[in-house]
Amino acid sequence: MIYVRGMTTPSGDERAVPGSPADVLTLIGAGSATTRADLARITGLARSTISQRVDQLIESRLVSETEGGESTGGRPPRQLRLRTADNVVAGVDLGATHCRISLMDISGRTLATHEDPLLISEGPETVLAHVDRRIRGLLADAKLTPEALKAIGIGVPGPVEFATGRPNNPPIMPGWNAYPIPDYFTERYNALVKVDNDVNVMALGEHRAAFPDTRYLLFVKVGTGIGCGIIAQGRLHRGAQGCAGDIGHIRVSGHDEAGCRCGNSACLEAVAGGGALARKLTELGFPAESGSDVVALVQAGNTQALRLVREAGRLIGEVLASLVNFFNPEVIVVGGVLAKVHDHLLAGIREVIYRRSLPLATHHLAIVPTRTGADAAATGAGMLAIEHFLAPENINRIVTEAESAKTPTSTGG
Amino acid sequence: MIYVRGMTTPSGDERAVPGSPADVLTLIGAGSATTRADLARITGLARSTISQRVDQLIESRLVSETEGGESTGGRPPRQLRLRTADNVVAGVDLGATHCRISLMDISGRTLATHEDPLLISEGPETVLAHVDRRIRGLLADAKLTPEALKAIGIGVPGPVEFATGRPNNPPIMPGWNAYPIPDYFTERYNALVKVDNDVNVMALGEHRAAFPDTRYLLFVKVGTGIGCGIIAQGRLHRGAQGCAGDIGHIRVSGHDEAGCRCGNSACLEAVAGGGALARKLTELGFPAESGSDVVALVQAGNTQALRLVREAGRLIGEVLASLVNFFNPEVIVVGGVLAKVHDHLLAGIREVIYRRSLPLATHHLAIVPTRTGADAAATGAGMLAIEHFLAPENINRIVTEAESAKTPTSTGG
DNA sequence: CTCTTTTCTGTCGATGATCGAACGAAGTGA
DNA sequence: TCACTTCGTTCGATCATCGACAGAAAAGAG
């Protein structure tokens, strides 16, 4: 099910009378209407008008029609669906050391997923060539041609200038600064390309998959570092420079001894990130290099690891308690590697938030572990791609082009 | 000049082809178009269509027309303006101990302002009766009838359920909980009524008056308490329960001894609010009761007061440094009583933010004192009123009603 | 099994909003 | 005074939408 923006308008703006083909498609995609009669009832447009719009959408290969609707006492309606057969997108999750790609159809269904180890530090040319090969492989496995790929969404582990899709001084992506990632793919595919921060696409994926009706959501990723994706009014909040949600370098009290790679001390990430926990465990005699090692120790029942994770939860909770007062979200989702031991992490987080935040803000606040797990980023990137493909401007453009291609505009004589 | 939402669309949605009377009015109100020919050029609609729309707006008494445009070589255009003669709003700023009301026309110009001492604790009936009298007084002074008042915006010192305009367990407004403020005025005026938190309307006022093109702005009010109004995408962010921006009870490190009226300790407000500073000064032998007294001591050159204000700035800066990383605003405006000594307050705030926040987030960040000063809340409340009056739904309703009133729908024969 | 009722979908003339050409109005400049 | 330009209005033409009608395809009654 696709997320609708507009239509059911909480804030009361957006267009009042949905008329264009894109609006009709949105209703079909959202599952709000599955037949022509439904569409007429919902939009208030005449059935003849709806039929015409639907014809345009079918002509444009955006909608498919199937027989076999349930009769409610009369002629059974023909079912309308997004045409998923040859409209797919790729959701690409690039991490520091992995590349995970999901092939999804435009209704949001995942067709296939593939994960590889891949070092982002090898630079854009190498990494993107790998991504290109994997996408072609997934398309071939699904017996699809590259023409079926309509959009690509990519999440990368660093700040991105969203409008241009260029990384903005990313600390752990050497060679990627200002590299025009979209160009690489628009030269090779006839597809839209959108690039965003990995935490943002995780937030998007979690929101669309698990909390589509939530208006204000925070997705906290606790991995080697700590970051936060922000959903406001159902949309990603990226901030003025596109670096909103970078909570890993917020100061926590009482840890001025902990130096951080950013140059400051007492950063949340430097005391509660997976890397920091691994270091502390190593010092205590339990060798660990990464967040995954910490998780392994917790799962093996190591009490020191368990204690550290719970304490990390409290520290993260201290920062989140501030953000709850400031932002007043409905849901906080905790993801990232450390979320695999969310029992202990969430206990610490909840404890502090419920003690420190305002009752009005916490009364209806849910603090939950991720439901999408390791898929969050790839599906989120896919959702980013789908939503840009289904955006009104794009749909209306496609329909208009299909129309003008059909009518030869009577040139010559 | 009125703030436009939509039209110049940064995010790329909103309606593409502006057609309705409300869209035409928006362009006139924003000053984007002052003549029929302008409107035709901007909207792309035919001049005849525009003329028809403008006629409707003039008929509905929303637009006025004046001769005397500058000729550019041909017939001079007639100038179109919002009809301000009999379209005014009231912006009401209710504080703990004062009531300030601005009468504004719908173009945003302030016609008159009146401030009274008034205790909010006297309860809704008493306070609102006072407001009612003052509004009638201001209208009479401006030689306007109550019919000219189209909308009322009200800022109150406590949380409000914005949709209904009812205070939500406000701590310093005894007797006001869940009181339906809008009803009081809709029974007495034919006007729209919108109620919001005082910090929110201050943020709105500052944004519209001083930073209309800024997309992400924080307005920090440092008075007896400390609060924050949030502008995101040019709109107020109110959060899930409408209590977003309540930063006064965020914990600051190293002050666990400071108890707060909320029951927790080390709250920002309890260590850096005007009330807290006054208490500390009193202990040091300089009697002070409120934030104003603190300001007076600073202005008198009291070094202890000066030191405390600067230290308060650092503490506020510590909290804001976190919020800059999280929210990534373009502008932070500091207002409230303590902003009268903003030299010292801002020094502390800037010092900490520039040290603790991410360079990417602070690079283009402006941290400035309020420009609207004591008018922030009243003008912001007026802006709230104006924007609701000029909202497309409302304008289209007014025009439609005027149309149907003119055509007698040929009943009977 | 037939006929009626119901519901869905397409067709086609009617309607009404918008357009665009033409015209009058009101200025500038040679 | 006479082009020339720009602005605003008028009015017939046009095109999207509507709504009545008819056909299609099922359920249900007799």
C-alpha cells in the first residue's frame, strides 16, 4: 500500500477537488479505490470523467485492470491496480561495509533483495559500478528489462545535499564529496534517481511500512554511530542544510572525559555508540571491535555487555528526552545493529524519557523497536523512489506524453 | 505584505495551475501582482478569466481598485489591493500579567495597539470580557464597526489544543483548562477565532515580519520561563499533542541541585529562566522578583547580574546546540524580556552553539535578537488571524456566498 | 428458466467555464 | 494629430465535464 499525501488532509490545505490523472492514480495506489465506481464516489466526479481518466492511465501503462470483482448484487466491477508488471524501482542501501539492494514494484511489494559486503571507501566509481551490476542482475532474475526500472532510491552513510544528490563532506566516504551520484544512473537507465542519508531512508521505510498514519515519528539508529531520521507531517524533515537529525554529537552530561572523532568531548556517539561500547568491553577484557560484536556478547549472556547496553540506553534516553519536549513526536522507533538487543536498550531509553519528559508529551508516546529491521534502509530507499515516481508532476507528465504520442498532432498534409 | 504559502513551491507540491479566486487573491495579497495584466502573466490564465475573477473579488469586498498606475507606454493599469478599509483583524497577546491587543488590517499593517495590565489568573470570563471591551474600543477609535472585524488571533501563556482552541492543563492559567475560548468571541462577533500558545504566535510574528523567506526558524523566548516556537517549511510545528517547543524543562548538565516547579531538577528554566536569575540575585543581596528586575539590574551595570545573564546564555546555548544538530534551523531568534539585554545573553548562547554544534549546521546559522520586540506576540496573533481569514477555503466560501446572494436563483414565478 | 432488479461501464448530446480574437480605453512619443 | 503601446472588456468559439441513457453482467424472485 502506497502512502498518500494530500487527499485525507490533516492540515486542511492541499487541493480540494482531486481532478488530474495523478490524483486518480494516487487513490488507486493507496487502495482507497479499486474500481471506477469507487473513484467516482470518492472524488465526486462523474463516472464518465473517471472512465476517461482511467483509460488514460491504462494507456500510459500505469494502471492494470482485472476481471473478477465481487458483485454486490449487480454487475461486478473491474478491479483497478497499479500496473506492477513492468513498473519497478530499486532501493539501494549503502553502508560503510555493505550494499543491500531491494527490487520493489511500485505498489511497494519487495520482489527480491540482495546483500553484499562492499566497502564504501573504495570510492564512487567502484561502488556504483557494483550497484549497477547488482541491479541488472536482480532485474534479469525477475525476468524484467532495464526499461521496467522507473526509479532508483539510494541511502548513503553521510550527509547529502538532497536536491542534487551529492554527498556533503561525508566523514566516512572518502572520494565521494560532491560526487553527482544521480548522473551515474541517469546515464545508464531511463529512471529517476534520488539520494538521501541512510538514516533518513530508514525513517521513511519504517514510517511507510509500519506507521503510515503517524504524523510525527523519530527513527533512532544505534549502530557504530548514532543518528536520527525525522518524520513531520508524514514527510522527512531534512533541515536547512539537509543535516537535521545528527544527534550523535549532542553532549551528554557527566562524560567530559570521552573524546569524540568530531573533536568535541562527551558526544552521545562517543559514549553510547556501538564503537564506544566495543572499546569499553575490550578494556574490560572482552574483545569487541564493532556494534555487532557487542550484540554477540549480550546475546551470549555477558553481564558487562548487558550493563553497558542498558547504560547506553539511558544516555540515549537523556538526549531523546530533550527531543521529545522539543519535537513532541507520537512514535520513537529504535533501529540499527544495537536494536537487535532492544530489550536492554529500550529499557534504558524508556526509563529516562518517562522520567524526564513532559507528561503531556509522553502520555501518548510509543517507544518501540524497529519492525523493518535490516530491511529498513533498502525498503525506505525504494519508497523514496516510488514516491518520486508517483509524484503528481511526474505522473501528469507521463500521461500527457502518452496522449501527445498517440495523437500525431496532424503535421504536414 | 502577506506571507504566501503555495505558489513559489520549494518542495514541489501544492497545486500547479492556480485558478480559484483564492489563488488570485493570494497573489494580490503577497504583492506578487498588482494589476489584472500582472495576474494574467503570472497565472497563465486568459485576461478575460482574470477579469472575471477580480470582479468576483471586488464584488465580495475583498479587493479594492485604484486608478493611477504608472504607464509603461500604454494605457496605465488599475492597481489592485487587498481591501483593507473594512477588513481588519485583532491580534491578542495574553500574558501572565498583561493584555496587549493590536488592530491590524488584512494586509498586515498595524492600525493601533493597546496594552493593559491584566491578570490571566482572574479566569476566562473576566479576562475575555476585558479583551472584548478593548477590541470594541480599538474598533471605535478606528471608526470601524464590529462587522469589519473578520478574524481574531489569540496567544495565551500555556499549551493549547489548537484545533479546538482550548487550553490543555495550563500551569499558570487557573480556571482556563479546556475553556472553549473561540466560542466566547464567535457568539459576539462574526469572525474566525484561532487560539495558540504565546510562544508559537511570537515565532509566527517574528517569522512573517522579519524572516518571511526563512524556511526553518526557532524563536526562543527567555522570560520568567523559557519556551521555543518552531517554524518548519514556513509553518508552525506544533507536534503531536501541540506541546512542541517546550524546552524549558530540558535537563542541563551540572545543575542537579536546582529543583524546578515541574518536579524534576536541573531544568533549563530552573537555572536560566528570569525567575531563577531573580532568585539568585536576591540571594546575592540584589533584590529582584522577575525577569524585568534582572534586566533593570543589568542595565544599571550590576556586574553580578551581567555575569548571571551571560551564564544563562551559555546554559540556553547548551540546549540550543543540541537542537541545532537535531533540527538544523537557518535562524534562531531570541526574544522575551531577557532579550532586552541581548548583548550579554546572545554572547553566551553563540559561544556554546558555535563550539558544540556541527559545522555544517552552524555555517549558515544566524543567531539574532528579536526585531519585533514586545510586538511579537500581538502581531503574530494578528498574522494567525489574517492567514486563517485569507485561507483558500474561507475565501472561496466568501466568494461563492456573494455570488449566490447576487443571483436570486429564480425561485417562484 | 425467465424476468426483474441491481450495479457497473461506455456513449453522446448538453452545459458551462475558459479561451482568444477583436474592440474600445487611455496613456506615450514623434 | 497620429501612430503605437498597453490595459481591460466583450463575445463567440472551444473544450472539459456532466448527466441521462443504454448496454453489460451479475444476483435474486417467481
